[in-house]
Amino acid sequence: MVVIRAESEAGIERVRFVLGLEDDHSEFLEEFADDPVIGRATRVLKGLRPLRLATVAHALLRALAGQLVTWQHAKEIERDVIRRTSVRHACGLHEPPTGERLGRVGTAELRKLGLHARRAAALVRLCRSVDLERLHGLPTYSVVKRLAREPGMGPWSAGVICLQGLGRTEQGLVGDLGLIKLLSPRNGRRVETAETAALLEPYGDWAGLASVYMLAGLGRGLISLPRAA
């Protein structure tokens, strides 16, 4: 049993969204229980689901901070930006970043906090020009298409925003380093982004969740692909 307390109904609904309490992915588990790649992971990790972020702006920040850096470095950048832009409460926690607050920060300051110049510019530009929370009302295809028009945004970033910011499963984490590591031994070379897209294609509208199970399964030794001859 999960008990949620908040000062308003909106607060309760937000926490329910972040925890994914109403998500039912039993169809995904049943459909891919015998899948040659993620079948074992779906059986062992059947309760796994990605935790979401409270704002789409936070997902955007995470997507941009996580490009081409280690997970630890990305978390440091994300944390430093949130500390700089979000309200800190007496308990020591900060409010989730909003597009309005992130849009007030200059790119030069974001660079000092560790964000690459191009990605800092993309963060500020999107926060100032797009009402990010309204992306909840758009189909996933439209969201991905809109994000793809922005310099510095690619399919992996769109996947992070869809999964963690919007709670969507259709867009996979195309180009994720973990998926590249998963495929490269089989091919005997470092694979390209398009090849990870092909890996996720069979999962259709579950591609995003399949990405999560692939990465978690790989980390726990639940997935193995044959090596190149």
C-alpha cells in the first residue's frame, strides 16, 4: 500500500504521476515474456518502471545534461543547476525546476555550472519559447517531431523527456550508450545510433519501456547477445 499526503488534490495527482501508480504494463510483460533480448528481464524485473520527474522542464534539463557525459557527471550538473534556479525549502530540498525559472538563467552561467554551450543555449531557448507542460496534451509523435527541430536535441533526449517528463512509453532511448554497449559485441564494432533504433523497433509503442528493461537487464546480467564470430 502506498499512502500519499499533499496540501492539495493537484499535489496528490502530481505524486501519483511521478510514482506511476496507475500505470499497468502487464500487457508489455505478457507480450515480451519470451522475447530473445528482454524476455528474461521482464520475468525477473516485472515490477520495474521508470520513475518520472515532476516537471517537463526537469526532464529537459536531465536530457541535455546527460548528453555525452558520464551518469555521475550528468547528475552533478543537474543538481547544480537546480540548486541555482529552484527555491530551497527549510528541509533542505529544492522545488522541481520550471521552464520559467530555467529560462531566466543565462547560457554563460549554465556553462559555469558544467553544461556545454550548445546544450545550455538549447535549454534556455526551449524554456523561453515553449510552454513545456503543454506537451502533455500533444501526441508523442508530435512531441518528438517538435523537439527534433531544436539544435542540440536528438532521439535520446526526446526519449528521456517522453519517459521521465511525460510518462510515455512509445519513444525509446535511441543512441543510449548502454544500448550501444549491448549491440557492439555482437557486431564486432561500435554500432551507430540508427542501429539502436532498429533494435527497439520491434517493441512498437513499448519501445521506451523496452529501453528501460534492456538497460536494467544488462546491468544485472539478465541480457546477453551473441558475440561476433
